[in-house]
Amino acid sequence: MRSVTQRTRRLMLLDTASLYFRAYFGVPDSVRAPDGTPVNAVRGLLEFIDRLVRDHRPHSLVACMDADWRPAWRVELIPSYKAHRVAEEVPSGADVEEVPDTLSPQVPVIEDVLDALGIARVGVAGYEADDVIGTFTTRATTPVDIVTGDRDLFQLVDDAREVRVLYPLKGVGSLQITDESLLRQKYGVGGAGYADLALLRGDPSDGLPGVPGIGEKTAAKLLAEFGDLAGILAAVGKPAARLTPTQRKRLTEAAPYLAVAPKVVRVAADVPLPAVDTELPRAPRDPAALDELATRWGLGGSLRRLLDTLAQ
């Protein structure tokens, strides 16, 4: 990753799948290529990127990808992890995720267009996009904006390092600028405490059971009282600690889950990232390929507007 030291520069990291899923469901499937193939996710994502660049003016941008949406090392620790999303199990490789029929064919088009534009696109075998984002964020020497519809990445918010999450509320025109003040207001924890909150609370959308009977508010109260998950677990073994008998019992029974959940819930910060130029391109890397893609897939004004924005 290019080293950038000027504090006025900002790195933007896209949780790309989160955004193209949002585009797919937000843009009508009547948006089609000349051959009739739906391209609503493709065009919607291009429009999202255009809006993000215009509104936030990042100096660098990376489209982070899920090279493995359900890594085996996470499943080994918690077998239910994203199990409900599996369309096909692949014993010797990555399981196939259940994705709408007309979205899957658009993903390679998205990848080709990003590559032709020269927008950095990074996925690493064995890791989710969240882990790629976590590693870029850890290594960043500039402020970072993470664009995602996944609350899991709130754990990376860090006011001291100027790391924010831009959380789409409607499209990307209405973004929740998520900093530590907002997290404390909504969840009672800062960025560093959000992963512990999430694993205690659980998340059915990711197949994380959480601790039965401990919801978000109780988890926040426990973290406020004992500091972090380690503090809570230490309190379980102390009769004088301010835990109700029921809480003590539930935390004790959940000990096997709590022993492995942190590794599953916390994003990796040590992904072996490839060398990549993250600087936002002013002109396409491969104009001929981009013209061919634009014609074949009918990308029209969505692509032209993004090119105009990048040129500025």
C-alpha cells in the first residue's frame, strides 16, 4: 500500500459486497444491458462510488472484496457461522453463498469495470472483506472512512486515529457518520468495545448465538461495569462481583462459546495484503477495455458521471 503521510489525505475503504447488495435491491432490475441482462447492481455501485467520491473527496480508495465469505477458520470455531446462507457446501474449498440469481452474474462485471477504471480491488484468499478492511485500517497513516452497511465494522471506529464508518441509511446519499460519540450514544460502548458487545449480544444474521438472555442493553451495562470481555469473565469467578445469579449462570454456561467468539467476531488485522496502488485514478487504467465494457453492458450515464467526477 502506498505510504501517505499528509494528514489532509483520506483513505476510503469500500465493503464492496455490502454496497452492491444494497445497489441490487435499491435499483430496479429493469435496468438492463442491451442483451437484456440485468445490470442494476453494476450501475448502482458505480453511482454509489460517484456519490461517495464527490461528497467525501478521498485521496485513496480500495474496493475490498470477499475472497472467502465464510472462512474455514471461523467455521471451525463456530460451526453455525453464516451457515444459514450456504447454498452449496464445498468440502475442499469455499462454500457457495446463497445469492439472488440475477446478482451473481453481475459480480464479475463489477470486478472488470473496477479493474479497467484503475480503482484498487483487493480480496485475499481465506479472508472476508471485513478482514481486508481491518488490515488496511490498522496500517493506515491517514484518516480512514469505511463505507459499509455491516455494523460489525463499528469495532474499527477510533476517534484518535480519525477512523469513521459511513453507514448507509438510504442509498449512499444519506450516511450515518459513525464516530465514537455516536457509538456511545447508541450502544453504550466505543469502537474498541463494540466487538465484545456484538459477541455477547449475538447476531442471527451471522449465525452467532451470543449469550442466551444477554441482549444489547445488558451487554452494554456489563461492559460499562467490568471494562471488557476479559473483565466480565474474571468477574464470574469473583463472588463479590456485581453480577446477578442468573447472569453468572448464563456466562458460565456460555464459557465454551466465549472462549472462541472473539477470534470469530473481531476482524483480522494481519491479512497478507498485496502491493497495490490505492490512489484514486483521474483517468481509466484501460480505456479500451472500459469502452468495451460500457458498450456491452450499457453502463451509460452511471459510468460517464463517475469518470467526470474522477477527472475533477
